[in-house]
Amino acid sequence: MTWEVKQLANIKSAKKRILVTARKTAINKSRKSEIKTYIKKFEVALNNGEMEKAKAYLKDIESRLDRAAAKNTIHKNAAARKISRLQARLNKIA
């Protein structure tokens, strides 16, 4: 993989940090996007009345949010809040 980033840095360690930051940013973006996709799938399943699918998606979302929080992609309280709100929506309909 080549990471093309404009570099203003002259120091070797600063150049490395720029590359590492770009790589981690891409990973974090991917992780957040994946979570959003699963939340959309959960909402579609919930709206269509497919409770078993919605429960499966919620379990998957929960593990992905916990993993993202553990990796500091999102704040742990934000992850807990999202899980809580999704669970509440599921319980309300079920």
C-alpha cells in the first residue's frame, strides 16, 4: 500500500508520523463506515418487522461498537449510548 500524503515535514520521525496517521485515519474511517452500514441494515430489518434479523444485527453492531471503543475509534460512552438507543428501539417495537 502506498499512502500519498503531502508532507511539509523534514524530520524523519515527523514524516513517519504523517504516514502512520494517514494509515490509522483510513482504518478508523473504514471501521466507522462499517458500523453505520450495519446500523442502517438494523433499521431496515426493524422497519420491515424482521425481529430475528434485527436482533442478529444488534448483536453484531454491539460487538463492532465495543471493538471500535476499545481501539479508541469512538469514545466508549458514545458506543454505550448508541447500543442503548438501538436496544431501546428494538424493545419498543418487540
